[in-house]
Amino acid sequence: MVKMSDNLTGQKKTAVITGGSSGIGFAVASRLAADGLTCILIGRNRQKLEEACRKTGNNSYGFPADLTDLSSLPALVREIASKFGRIDVLVNNAGIHLKKPALEVTDEEYQRVILTNQTSVFVLTRETAKIMAAAGGGSVINISSMASHYGLPGVIAYAASKSAVEGMTRSLAVELAPYNIRVNCIAPGFIKTDMSSSALDSDPSRKERVLARTPMARLGKPSEVADAVSFLVSEAASFITGIVMPVDGGNSIGF
Ligand code: NDP
């Protein structure tokens, strides 16, 4: 554990945010920390985690971990639960992108995206839900992508992984409702982060099309996704489960 604060109370609600050290995940961690939750940030890069915890302020802790190491995840969840006493919120945000023509994607590349974006989400959620169920409830947010709603070329593995995340959201929402665990999904449109910059800056005509069909005519801000997470995990959303909420400036309904 990367220890960033001595203010370990065990009383406050605790949120685990995967990929919390950059982009959307960092904005989510900042927002949930501002909402008063203790935030546990997971990512592979220890230095990035330390930096993110410093910026998020009191009550943020980094756990360096590679989510593709599936067999390590049960122990990771147990360690977090025993250190903090509870896990109220899980935000499955970590993900990788692969932009490549489908006919050139290798088996290894395909599997790497599925393992990171889909299988690890299931394993981490399964383990965390056991803790939440024993404690009387919780809230899970999955981050999918508008890429799974469109026929977008060049993102076959990514689109497949994110479509699965949306299916898992509905399935788990039904199975976990009896344990008072809500499971929802946010499908961001095009949000300005390192990931989208590398996909769009190398392809100016795609960027132009994205902006042209987004009624709000701009990329989204990570904080705008974080605001939606904050709402969905709050009591204000206590009767909402199993939904996929677009946060996309109208991109999905733009003509
Ligand atoms: P970033 O590339 O900025 O952040 C991805 C995060 O995931 C990093 O913190 C990275 O940390 C972490 N991560 C990646 N692989 C692993 C792994 N194996 N184990 C642990 N952590 C990992 O991406 P964004 O903020 O743009 O995207 C966040 C999520 O939002 C993703 O799921 C993405 O698919 C989704 N999304 C993004 C959109 C956008 O326009 N930006 C649009 C739609 C969806 P580290 O490298 O240290 O491991």
C-alpha cells in the first residue's frame, strides 16, 4: 500500500477506483474524495499512484496492482477490506485501448484487451461483492464506452470488451439486488484524456467526425464523468440499478 495520509478512520465510506491514477479514474477519485469517501486507487504504476493520492488529498491510498493478474485479486480485495474495514463502492474504470484493423489484430492482442477490460472486471467485482454482501450492501459502477454502441471501425477487441461489461452490468444488477448491491454502468462518449488523445490525435478525420456528430460540439471532461459516478453511488440514486448511462454530450443521439 502507498500510504499518503495518517487519517485512517475506518468509519467513512470507502471506494475502490481502478485506474484511479489518471484520466477519468483520477477525476472520479477526486470527486468521491471531495464527497467525503475514503478512496483506494488501483493501478500498475506506483509513482503515478503516489502523485494521484497527493493531489486527491486526505484519505486517498494507492494500491499498486496489475488487474490482469487474476489470481492475485482475491487477496488484494481481502487486504483492502481488512485495512479499511469496509468497501462501499467499486468503480471498475481501468482499461486499455487497441486501435487496429480487425484483420490485423493478433490472438494475444485480443486476449490482452479482454483480460484487462472484461475478465478482471468480473473477478474484482465478484470478490468485492462478497465483502459488500456480508456488510449489507454497496454500489458498483462499471465504465464501458460508446464504442460498444456504434459500429466503430478499428476497435474490435475494445468494443467487444465494453459490450461484455454492459451485459455483465445487467446480469449482476439482477443477481446482486437481493444483497442490496446496486450495479450500474456509465458509457462515456469522447472524453479528453491520454487514452482518447492517442486514439484521436493520430486520426484527425475521426476527431472531426466525433465533434461534428456531438450536439455539444466538444469533447467531455473527466470531471463530467466523475459527476455521474458521484450521483449513481449516492443515496439520490438508491432505486437505480442495471442502467447504462451515456455521458457523451449527446453524441449517441447526434445526427
Ligand atoms: P487512461 O489511459 O488515462 O487511464 C487508464 C487507467 O487504467 C490508468 O490509470 C492505468 O494505470 C489503469 N490500468 C490500465 N491497465 C491496468 C491494469 N492491467 N491493472 C491496473 N490498472 C490498469 O484512460 P481513460 O481515463 O481515458 O479511461 C478510463 C476508462 O474510461 C477506460 O475503461 C476507458 O475504456 C473508458 N473510456 C474512456 C473514454 C475516453 O474518451 N477517454 C471514452 C469511453 C470510455 P497504470 O497504467 O498505472 O496501470
